[in-house]
Amino acid sequence: MINQAAIKDLIIKMADDELIQGHRNSEWTGLGPVMEEDIAFSSMAQDKIGHAWALYRILHEDLGGEDPDRFAFLRPEKEYRSAHLVEMPNGTYDFSLMRHFLFDQAETIRYESMQESSFESLRLLSKKVKGELKYHTLHANAWVMQLSKAGEESYGRMQQALNDTIALAAGLFEASPEHEAALIEDKVYPGEAELYRRWLDRIYPVLVKASLNLPAITAIKPVYGGRQGIHTIHLQPLLKEMSEVFNLDAEAGW
């Protein structure tokens, strides 16, 4: 029988990442450098929040968890399991774009690994979101390539964005000492170390084509903590903003 506590831990991490990244993407609506980017980031934000809701629903329906909306909006900060990467403010467009590239490649690798998962609900969801993730990664790859080849200043900014985000992105693969072995043994997914390896193999060819320099693997020091409820100073203000309407009346029907 699949370890229920381990499954819950994995799904919460995935869902919280998607929820927070989705809200960060939504903040670009109306502010993108060109109109199509307003639309693209808004569309991807909607997809990610939809993925989060689907994961929270699995927690609720399959694993006896809380109502998805209440779980998403009413937990204290320390109970969220989002990685530091998704919590960071958008900053400049190059930072947000590089985060989008690194996060969506990681998300794609994660869902691909669940195509044969022993946990049926994750296996079915991974197949359902496949098309959306393909669009997200194509969008990210295209813009990383375009801006990295748009002149010396643009290239420099993209390289700096990669330098600023790579350790944060590596933190997406923070393993849970309590649950990792059970998830691998139960064939739910191959584990964080294997996903990290696949992710590096996936992003490397794109970065080479863009002439961007990925630091040596040994030089990347992953930023951990989010999976243990240790967050940046940026998460709590975002949670307050996200839950403002819901908290007007948590019992209301919308």
C-alpha cells in the first residue's frame, strides 16, 4: 500500500509551488513588455493555479484533506511547502522570464516522471496537463533564446538572471528525509535527485544555444528551506494579498 503521508507531502509541495508561481505570473498582467506577453503570462498563471487546484482536490478527495479553497488560503505561512524560487518578487522581466524557464522545465520533468506513477490520480493528472506544459516550455525557451541574442546588454541581463536564479531553482528539488525513500520504493516517482539530474540535462542544451553559461554543477548550492516551512520574507505579504477576498467570508459560496 502506498505511504499516504509521503503522498500528501509530495502533493502539497507540488501544489504550493504552482499556486505561488501562478500568482507571481499573474502580476505581469498589464505590465508585460509587449501585449502578447500580458496575455501569455496571464494564460500561464491561470494554468498553474488550475494545476494547484487539481492537486489540492486530489488531497481532498483521495486522501481526506481539507476543502481545496480553504487549504489553499487559510493555512499559516509555516504550513506552506513552496520553494523559495516561486516566492521571490517578480523584479525585472529578465528575472521573471528566467524563473519561468527554470521552473517550467522542472515542472515538466516532474510530471513526465509521473506518467507511469503507481498513484493513479497523479498519473492521470500528469497526462492531462501535458499539452499545457508543452506550451509553457516552448514559450520560455523561445524568449530565453530571443533575449539572449538581442545584443550585448540584453545578453548580459539574461546571464545575470540565470546567475541569480539557478541556486533558487535547484531548491525545487529539496528531498524530504522522512518520505523520499517510501515514494521511490512505492514507484510514485523516481525521487528528487533523479529529477534534478534530468532537469539539468533538459536545460543545458537550451542554455548552450542561447550562449548562456551554466555554473559548474558543484558550484550550484541549492537554496533549501521552503519544503520545511522556512520561507522568505516575501511569502507572507503575498499570502495576505491572495487570501484577502476569500477571508472576507470564508463560508460564502461564490
